Amino acid sequence: MADKKSPASGWPIARGDFLAGDANSPVAVVTMGSHLDEKGICDGGAAICGSCKTENLGLEKVIANIISNPNIRFMLCCGTEVKGHLSGQTMIALHKNGVKDGRVVGAEGAIPFIENLTGDAIKRFQEQIEVVNIMESEDLGAIKAKINELKARDPGAFGADPMIVEVKEAGGAEEATGEVRPLSGELALIHARMKVIEKMVTDIGYRDKFAAGVYSGKIEGVMIGLIVSFAILGFLLWG
């Protein structure tokens, strides 16, 4: 039998739209935008099962719950994508490519910006987990069969203690219920474009400063040249 470890106290540590099952199971099931029979999937052998509708906070909660339980070694991605957010594609990109300047490298979602996960937490997720992708499948029979297949490959608990990260939620209803309410695809795209525009404005400011410096330097050079020329001319005429 594969070696097991105790998950973090109070596991799952992050609240969200999920159901916990056998904490010793090596399989976490993420249904992305679909709401499937979570109890049935957990009864079928999953450690935890739930949706992930956003490519930032929702993704961070999934990872926080996974790395706080060393027994989870597989993340089974299934269900349908959320339009605009593409949380599944972002999750897979994060596992493969990591994060640069706060953004998931290679992510195609509208706002794939990570705020609560440190570099160590992301590295732990990458090392602890094997991603298994059967996205767009909502067939419970196929999902349970894949869980059994992965359980048969259980390598045992990851060789480190549970890692705990705090996922700070937004206020209001989300904080009270723990439910992540995704933005509409259109609003998410607006947010993403605003960030791009903000970066472009910053870049333009830097370019303007550089151009102003060059122009100022040219003016100073011309003035110095004129002064020197007049001085030489005066010396020749009156010397």
C-alpha cells in the first residue's frame, strides 16, 4: 500500500464550490465550469471534487487545497470551459509554464493574474501533481473509470509536509459564502484590456521622457555650438 500523510489541519483549507471525499485518495477532480455529481465522484474515489470558474482566485483555491494535502498526486481536469475565463487552459498552462510578472505564462484566459501564490507554492504544485486532461467530458462513468486508473498508479504521498497558503477573497457575498462568482466573459475582457492599456500608457510615458531628454540635449548642443562659434568669430574680428 502506498505511503500516506496527514493533510493540513482543517483540510480543505480554502473555501469554495467543492466537496471533500477521501483525504488519502491521490486524485483531485476539477470540473471547471460544469456542476456534476460531486458526491458521486467523491464516492467513486476522489479526494476532492468541484468546479473552477475563474482563472485567478478560483485557480488559486484549487492549488491551495491540493498542496495542503500531500496525498493528492493527480489533478483530473474535466467538464466544460468557462467562456472568457478559460480556467482549465490557464490551470494547465500554470502547471506547465509557471508565472512571469504575476501572469500565467501561456494562459489564454482574460485575467490570468496570480496574487496569492508564491513561487514556492507554484513550484510545489508543479512537482506534486500530474495533470490529467479529459476536459469537455461530463460522462460520470468515464470520470470514475479515470479515477480508478489513477488510483492504481498511486505513487504515495509527496515527500514533503503540507504547504499552507492563504487565499484572500474579495469582500461581500463571496467572503460570506466562499463561492466564487465569475465575471461575464465580456467584463473579463474589458478588465484585461484595461491592464494592457495601462501598460501601454506607462510605456508611452517612458518614451516621452526619453524623447524629451534627446530633444533637450539637441537644443543644448546647438546653443553651445552657437556660443562657441560667436566667440571664435569675435576673437578673429577683434583679436
